[in-house]
Amino acid sequence: MAKKKKSSKKVKNIKLVAEKNEEAMVEGILEGSPDGIGVVIVRLECGCKKMAAVAKDGEPASKLIMYRDQAESICDKCKKDNGDYMRVTEAFIHWSKPEPSDSVKERINAKVLGNAPAVN
Ligand SMILES: [Zn+2]
């Protein structure tokens, strides 16, 4: 009577993946960031997004890019507060292939996303 046990890790493992239109940005960022092993994708409640490549030590590997889908520029709110963490709805890392090991991912996740309150 083995019940299927799902590993009950504390970490909430909602699988967030890049949307199609985000993927294009991700590709572009990775192309321009040879040290990047993934791209941090931050979605804001207003619909704007922040992205930056991350290196294997968890340091930024590109400059931060802010953009808004189908818009010439980010919204006025973001222009004012630069996409404040308070307004982040989702933040995750899109790993480039081949993906790093889970332990590396965890370490970088903690370093990069650890202090973003909305990640819970
Ligand atoms: Zn915005």
C-alpha cells in the first residue's frame, strides 16, 4: 500500500516557464552574455518585465533590461520606481541548456531571488 509520496520540500515548486514572447528576449540576452547560464525573469503587476542574465556564481552577467510587451517603453509607474520589488508578481530563472545541476540552481535561486518578497 505504497502511497505515492510527493517530496514535500518547503520550497514552493511552482514551475514557472518563460512565455513565448519572453523566450525571444531570453535568447537575445544569453547571446549577448557569454557568462550567463540563465536569465532572471521578473514579472511586475503592471505588465512590465525585468530580465538580466545571471552567471554561475549568481552574479549578474548582463545589465538589467526592463521592457513591456507590445509597448515602446515601460509604464509610468516603472519609470518612477524602477519596477519596485513590492510590485513583483513572479520571479524565476530561466536556465539555458544544458541546465546546471539542482544544487547549483538552488544556490543561485537563493542568491538572486532570495530577497524578493513576491517569490513565495
Ligand atoms: Zn510597469
